[in-house]
Amino acid sequence: TQVDQKSYQAKQAHDWENLLKTELKLTDEQSVKIAAINKDFSEKKETILKDASLSNDAKKEKKEALKKDKEAKIAEVLTPEQQTKYKQLVEAKMKQMQTPKQ
């Protein structure tokens, strides 16, 4: 159901933020900023998905642009060392998501 999916996505987002905080050794200030960026991204993504006037291609394009914007904002918050580690974590997450579940 949609409610289950929402709570699952919320848990995934929370787990991801905790992983970033631990792996990147984020300061409290960085954690707050990144959480705000992620929340803003989620809300904007939800708006795009609900927009019935957009074709699937247009939605995909808008989501890609939104994701790039989010990544740029997160990069501004991180130190160069953290940025490198963040990119590695994102790549690992993408590979994990692409791996079919057994």
C-alpha cells in the first residue's frame, strides 16, 4: 500500500542519513543542512510525481535535474574529503539498488 511504501521510504531516508553521518563523520551543522536538503528534495520530487500534466519522460527529466541540484547542494556542505567518500557511498548504493534481490 501507499502508506507502507511511504514509511519504508522514510526509513530508507533515515538510514541513509545515519550512514552518511557515520561514514562521513558529519558535524551536527552538516547533518542538519543535509537533512534539510534531502527533505526539500523529497517534497519537490513528490510534486513532480503527482503532476498529471507531465509525461513520464518529462517527469524523468525533472527528477534528474532535481537530483543534480540536490547533489550540488550537498557537495557545498561537505569538505573535499567528505565529497570523495560521499560519491563512493552513492555509487555503492546505486549498485545495490540495481542488483536483483534473490
